[in-house]
Amino acid sequence: MSNTEKTEQYTFNLSDKVTRNKVSFKNRYGITLTGDFYLPKEKGNELLPGLAISGPFGAVKEQASGFYANVMAQNGFAVLAFDPSYTGESGGEPRNVASPDINTEDFSAAIDFLGLQENVNRDKLGIIGICGFGGFALNATAADKRVKAVATTSMYDMSRVNAKGYFDSTTPEQRTQMLEQMSLQRWEDAKNGTPALAPQGLPSEIKGDEPEFVKGYFDYYKTDRGFHPRSINSNSSWTVTTPLSLMNMPILTYINEISPRSTLLIAGENAHSLYFSQDAYKAAAEPKELMIIPDAVHTDLYDGGSKDYIPFDKLVTFFNDNL
């Protein structure tokens, strides 16, 4: 791949075969979203298939979603990588809030945008969701019948992990305690006029005895590999009360309604998050595929890690076949 000079703003090099332009569009709730629109320079006269990409949860478009968009645009797709509501350069107040409904809607708003572009074929639109936005991508595709195919990488079901903890280990007593604490926090936030932020999720330095996935997140978000000043995971944290709605509104309830459209779930063999993709695969209806990448961990599918773990050839073939 031939690249232009890497800028401070992005965590990857823009291909010299691709153009990138900043765009904005509104979602159904009136929030203005900001994205980067990637197009192949050699696109001919035919309308292009379109892809909407977002994620990981707490990341910005200059990180993994832009990395994916850059590659998919080289392969003939018109790609919109966007910042979700309340994060990055997108609108919405207060900042650093997530919502199972609004973040699902953000994907459909991206499909709105793509379908209005004169160089995009609105009958050939797909979605890629990375990490926590993999779950929202599946939820959006289930409801939005304009989306013809969906792929996820290192998928997290953010409603499940907030409601039940990792590997569903949260007890009913712990769940009740968490909800009580956040319910009381609402009075503090209301009194202060602004929601409190949770303690920063990642440590400022690694000792070496942390769980593998903490090391992985640190290596991506806190180093030159993937740091970005607007990324919540790099430089801030979510609001204390962000889990409230996620804990109470399961986002994959209707995953079987993606069918008869195609679903591709890609996850690392050694990823702590693998079980999310495995269980989503079981719940989904055909046509569906679970692709497990040997030796890869969760964050290897953000930017390829040390061995180009992202199966871009598979993603290109999947969308060419199904859009």
C-alpha cells in the first residue's frame, strides 16, 4: 500500500488511492454527527456500494473505524466513518454519554447520508461495527431494512456486559447495588447541573501483571499506536450514569430479524470478547458466518496488530457478494 504522510490527527496513513472529506449529517433526534467520507480515486461512472463504519466503543473516527474505511475505499466502496453522538466531533450534550437507542440510530443516520449521495448506490448499503459498535450495528441492521449486510469485528454486546458483567458474572445483588448507586448519582448530577465522569478506565501506565485485555487496550489507546486526544478511551471516561440504560435495554433481542440478509461475525481466537460473537452467531438466523482469527486478541482487530490480523479480503468479498 502506498501512503501519504501520516498526520497527527489520524492514527494511520491515508492511501494515495483514496480521498477523504469531512461531512456532517443529522440523526433522527436532531443531533449533528460528524464523519469522514472516504472514496476511491478511480471510481469510474458506476454507482458505488456504500458502507457505514463506527467503533470501537469510546473511540473516534480517526482511529479504527477510519483505518477500516481507508482500506475498504481502496477496494471500491464509498465509506462513511463517523463519531457517535456525544463523542468526538459529533454533537450532543452532555458529552461522553452512550445510549443503546441513540447509538443504534446513529448507524441508520449514516445510512441516510450514504443513500443521498449521488455517487452511491442506495440499494447496496452495508454496515461494519467494531467492538461495542458491533452490537449496535447488529441492532441497527435488524430494524433498518435498507441495510443489505452487516459485519462485526471484536463485537461487544454493550447491553449485556453492562447488565451482567464479563462472562455474565454479575450477581443480582451486585446489579441492584450498581443501579442504586447510579440512581443516587442522578441527584448529584442534577444538583451540579452536569453529569460526573467515571474514573478513567485505563491506567496511565502498565505494571505488567494486568489482565491481557487491559494490556491490549492500553497498548492501543495509550500509546502512539492508537492514541487520539478526542478518544474517550485515550483521554477521558464515560459519565458515571452511562450504564443505566444499557443495563436495562438488551440490544440483540431481535438479531434473528437480520435474516434473510447476511451477517458476518469476526473475532480473535484469544480475545476475551470472543463469547459475544459466538453467542450472537447462535442467536442469529441464516445466512450467517462466524470467522475466528487464529492467535488474535481483541485489539488486534482494531488496526491489524502485529500481523495484519484483520481479514480485509474476507470483508471485501462478503460485501461484494451480499450488497
